[in-house]
Amino acid sequence: MSADWLDLARLHAPLIAILAPLLGAAASLCIPSPRWSWAIGVLSAAAGALIAAELAVRVLWLNETPPNVVEGVMLSPDGVGVFAAALISVCTAIALIAGVTSSEAQSSHFAPLAIALALFAGGGWIAATLASDLILVLLAAETAWLASVGLLVLSGERHAALNGALRMLIAGAVGSALSVTGLALIWRSSGDLSVAALALAEATSPWGEAVGVGLVLSGWIVKAGVAPLGFWIGSAFSRASVLAALCIGVVGIVSALMLIARIAAHAFAMPEVGGGLSLALAAIGGLAIAAGSVQAIGARNLRRLAAYAGAAQAGGVLLCVALGSPAGFAAALVQTTALAAAMLALYAAAGAGGVDSLDTLDGLARRAPLAGVAVMFGAVSLIGAPLTIGFLGRWRLVEAAVGVGWWWAVGAMTFASLAAVFYAGRLIERAYFRHLRVAPAAQGDGWRVMLAPALLASIVLVAVGLAPGALLQAADAAASAFGVAP
């Protein structure tokens, strides 16, 4: 009997991975105690992460066929979607753990709502990466985005949070308008809005199909905060709490990048779409690397600096996707994983050390050595130093780019690494070689809990860099079915 239940759970693993955080959100809202609400939120997010990770192991390492499940709506997980769901669910669970002080800082009335919104955002993004229909993808992503906006309002400093939330709403409206217009063009051209049909559709108007796909991806590029289209990230992150920063800057941005990779992976199989889509993504990616790097160099707030650095790293992900080959998509998945780990380390370490402005970063390694270690490893991964995931992702991009003669892409990533030496090297210099001059923010009782995610992300940054076989195998397996070199 237990074996039958286990087989049934595995068959419905995509649905359970979505429902676990959503049910946790509902349960958190019913409990007035911030601590108990947080505990239930963490348990539900961890359950979803375990289920999604087990699905990824079966599909990406054991080569099982992903289950297609109809539960009122169709879930059709492909390789990229399974990889994305596992990464997003793990990031959601870590964000909830690191956000313990954010929830306890709220009154008992608002803490459960903040936790529920974080879980709702994670569940919505997971649903978007596993849905089979582009309309469902859009609805799930928009729901997750609005939950993130609400979380920023609840858990950030009032005036700054409202300003950031307003900019996020504007960015979301722009992205939604682009995506809806794109869906209308795809429907008019092919009459089918399923994700898999992008590779098989016989469009009556190939140009309409190509423009539609481009508009859909543009909507998610705005939500990914890719510079210079990420006009909202500075205001959103400057005064956000740890929970909001992690849910928006890690879960949200990583999810948007994964959606771009997933949709592009199917769309590149269409000859009429591949060439133009490749050029557009390459141009945006190169511009994002330059603009994001310059903004990060000039930032004076740690979370803002990390957000701009993430925007520059996202440009590298778009370059990988622009290659349109299985090697390029695999490199994009590795780069996105590296971005997630680095941002987790930096945001969680900033919360554990009470760091806001760069002045409060001074001397962090002496007053909070473990938080200083997390900042150091997050910074060196952004630089792309050897023996880190950041280096692994850039090396895979270089291999894929050289394979198709894109030497300029190699130059762009070299520029990204050189720029990161300035802004990420500054983090290490201030944490280890300066004395504290400005008192940091009060840490509260939860700072020790926040150290666990920061250290975990640091360990992953180095451990996977030293032994990358499992990650590379998963990325290659996820991308093997996609891509036609443009």
C-alpha cells in the first residue's frame, strides 16, 4: 500500500510541488503567532523543495520521462521546467529561513500575511515554470509578481517600500502589456498557445509569431530586472527587508530568467523565430552587462549593489540563451544557479550582519566572521573566480560562444568579470580591511538563523565549483532536447 501511495505522489509530483507552498501560505494566514506561522511556512516550503528536487533527480539524473498531469489544468514539465522548479523551490525555502527576523519584526497581525505572500510568490513562479499553456504561465507569473509587490509593502521601510512597490507595479504593468500583446500575436499566427507548440506550430504569419515570442520574452525581461530595463530594482532593494530582498531578488529574478530560458528553448526550434530572437537577446544581454556593471560600481547601498550586480549577471544569462544551442541553454542554467547562490549569500549575510549601507559593511569580518565569509564567497563568485560556480557558468558560456564564433560574447563576459573586480572586490576590502565607523542596524534575535542560509549558499558556491559534475549533468540533461543554433 505504501508503495502505491509513493508511486501516486511521484506521478503527481509537479502538482504537489506547486501546492505545498500554497497550502503553507493558507495555513500561515490562519495562525496569529509570528513564530508558528514562520515555522509552518518553512516546513511547507521545505516539503515543496524536497518534492521538486526528487522530481529533478528522477528526470535529469535517472532519465525518467517527466509526468504530464491533468488536474483541471495541464502541467507539462520539460527539462528546463523541472530544473527551474527545483531551483526556485529551494530558493523559496531558504528565503523563508533567512527571513525569520523580517517576520518577527512585524506585528502579529502582519507577520503571517508577509510569510503567506512569500510562499504564494514561490508557488506562483513554480507553477509558471511547469504550466503547459502560455496563458497559464502568464497568469501564474503575474500572481507571483503581485505577491512580491505586496511583500515589499509589508516588510520594507514605509516610504521607501511604497516607492519601490509603485515602481514594481509600473514595471509589472509594462511587462504584462508586452506579454499579452505577444500572446495575441502568437494566437493570431498559429492558433495554439501551448508551450510545446512553439516548436511545432505552422504559423500562417511567421513574422507575427516571431514578434509575439519577442514581446512575451520582453515582458519577463522587464520582470527579471535586466539593466537598463530594470528601472525598478534600485528603489525596490534599497530599503527592503531580508525576506523581501530574497523573495524578489533571488526567487523572482531567477524565476523570470528561467521562464525566458524555457520559452526561448522551445521557440528557437522555429527557423523564422530563431535568428531574430538570437540577435535581440544578444543585444539586450550585452547592454545589460555594461549598464548593470556601471550601476553596481556606483552603488552605495549593499542590497542595491547586489541588485545591480544581479542585473549584470542576468545579461550573461541572456547571452547564453541567445546562442540558441543546447550548450547555450545548459550554460544559462548553470549561470542562473550561480546567480541564485551568490545573491542568497549576499542578502542573507547582510541581514545577519545588520549591514545596510556600505559604511556599515566595514569590519564585518571581525564582528561577524561567518557573515564576512558569506560576503566574500558571494563576491568572488560574482567576479567569476576559479573554483566557484560563477567561474563555471562563465566558462561554459565561453565554450558555447567560441563554438559558434561569438568572440564578442567572450569579450563581454571578460568585461563583466573585470567590472565585478571593482564592485565585488570593494565588498571584500571593506569587510576585511576597514574599521567600523557607522553603527550597523539592530540585528534582533534571528541573526543566528540567517547565518545558516548564508553559509549554506557559500558552501554551495565553492563545493559545486570544486565538484561540478552533478550540476553540469543536470544542466546538460535539461537542455539536451532544445535548441537550434541560430
